[in-house]
Amino acid sequence: MIKAIFNRLLQAVLVALLVGLLTFVMARSLPGDLAYRIAAGRYGYDLVGSAAAAKVSAELDLGQSALAALGRWFMDLVRLDLGTSLVTGAPVIDEISHHLGHTIKLSAAAILLSLLIGPPLGIFAGLRPGGVLDRGLLLVSTALRALPQFVVGLILIIVFGLMLQLLPTAGHDRGGHLILPALTLALGLAAVSNRVARDAMLSVSRSPYYTFGRTKGLSGWQVFLRHGLRNVAVPIVTYLGIQFVYLVEGVVVVETLFAWPGIGHALVHAIFGRDVPVIQGTALVMGLMFVALNALVDALCHLTDPRRAA
């Protein structure tokens, strides 16, 4: 356990170094004048001019070398300080904290929906391989994985927002605003998790211990609960680690599409405004969240593994 904790801490340090370096280089490499972009983020594109850009450049000391700016960011990071936004002047940690709660809410809803949709359907398909449900799920899952997330989101907006007018298409002030963005993410997650559950259930149902449970006179439901559930759960929980990668990628697109005020939406605005500290801080938090969530998945796999109880 100590070794596992040490490995995760080392991974977190490496993530911080790589994310900080790569995001800094990419943000500095974007086309356009840095001072002008920051000034436009502060005052708006209609009001910004060369005088405002020069004022911003002098105020923020943008003429310093890139290496000095990067070194200062790393020194601040050692003190657990993510710096100050170049556009708003607010501490980066405050801006991230404001948006992170919305992202966690959206991600939790998406994961919950995907677990309610994907694994149960996959388990039923695995119990009857080659059946109508199994073939239908394969077709739907392939289509969902082939479509980009923004296309799935647009389809949901057109159907449920414009045609049926059942759900709001953007915003966050009411509970209904969460449904479409969460469903957009959940469908992509469930498209794969149902196949993982299906293959796991098929493998377990053909195992000797599962067959032996049937010969003892147990019903199909009893055999599944006693001999199948924990064995099927292990690959599903393991796949959660891969789902988090999809989730980290997806929140940027989905939050922007649905105007959801999460950390992905904030990252897009920071990129347009060349707000380098916010870009670095947001990417760092997303990377560290991925490390922490993978550690949680490892712990859950350890707890659900039937061999642990043996």
C-alpha cells in the first residue's frame, strides 16, 4: 500500500511538471499578439486597441523571457500557488474552484447515467449472446462511438430541445439544464461499458464455477448474485479508469456546446484570452484529478476482486 501511494505521488509530480511545461509552450505558441488577446479578454474586442495592449504588456511584464515566466510559475507551484489570472486579476485557484464544482456535478451525473444504462444492458446481452438485444446493442454502440460528442449533443438538442421542447438546451440555473449535457457524455461512456459488461458476463457464464452453481439447483438470479456479480464487476470498475480519460476530454466539448460553466468551458475561454496561468492551472487540476480517480479505481478493483475474499 505504501509503495502504491508513493507511485501515485510520483505520478502526480510528473503530471504537474509535464502539464505545466506543455501547456505553457502551447499557449505561447498560439498565433496572435499575447498582449492584444489579454486586453481583448479584459475590455472586449470592440474597445481594445494598441494603447490598451501596450498598457497590458507593461502591467504584466509580458516582455520578460518565456523561460523566466515558466520558472516563476513553477516556483509559485512549489508554494501551492497557481498564480493570478492575466484577464480578471483574480487568483487562479478561486476561478478553478468556482468552475470545478459544476464539472464534478456534470461528471458525476454522466457516470451515474452511464452505469445505469451500459452495464445492465451489457449483462443481459451477455446472458443471451447473439440475441436481438446483443445485436442491437452492438449496432447502437458502434454508431455512438463513431459519432463525435458534439454531433451526439447536437442531435439531442434538436430532438429534445427544439422538436419536442422537453428540455432546455443551454445554461445551468435549473435542474433540467443538467440532463442533456450529462446524457451526451453518458451515451458515449455507456456505448463501451455495455460491451465490457457483455464480454465479462459471457466469460463468467461459461466458467466452471458458474456452471457448477447451476448444477446445485440455484436459480439463474441466485447464481448471478453469488458467483457472477463480483466477477463481472471487476472489469467494469477497471474500465472506469478509461472512462475518466473520455470524461476529461468530453467535458471540454460538452460544456462549451451546452454553455455549462465548468472547468472545460473555462479552459476554452482562457485559451481564447491567452490567460496562460488559468490554462496551466486548469490543465494541472484536470491531470491531477485523473491521477486521483485512477487511484480510486485501483482501490475499488482491490475491494471487489473475489480472489481477495478467498
